[in-house]
Amino acid sequence: MPQDQVQPEVTELSERLCQIVNEIFATFNQKNVTPPEAGTIILALIHRLMGVLADNPDSRRDFVASIIEVVNRHLLESLEGDSSPPCQT
């Protein structure tokens, strides 16, 4: 696929996923879910997804790598003093 077609698709996917993330956090707020509870929910979702991906080791490895990347990026940003996550509204 040509590069000029890839960028709009990536942007569309990113916007769609950010909308879903924002809706999830709005639901957490409506239900008065605390940050530690939200973290537990997210960890439970990760655990379930790892089970779903058990039969697909390449996808599972990619998913684990993306989790590690997110954590590493957060740690680096914390050290640099810029810890504003994307999709935060």
C-alpha cells in the first residue's frame, strides 16, 4: 500500500481507538471507578486478551511488545517530565 494511503488509515484507526478509550474512561467516571480499580480492570482485560491470543504466538508476542513499549515510553516521559498520555481529554 502506498505511503499516502497508509497515513489516513493510521490516523482514522488512531482517532477511532482514542474515541473508544475516552468512552471507557467516561464509563469509569460515571461508575465512580477509582484509578486503582481502573488499573485492575485493564490488567484483567490484558489477561483475558493474552488467553485469546494463546493460539496465535506472533500476535501475542506483538501485543506483549506493545505493552512493554507503552511502559517504557511512560517511564522515559516521567524521567523527562512530560507524562501527558495521548487520548487524554
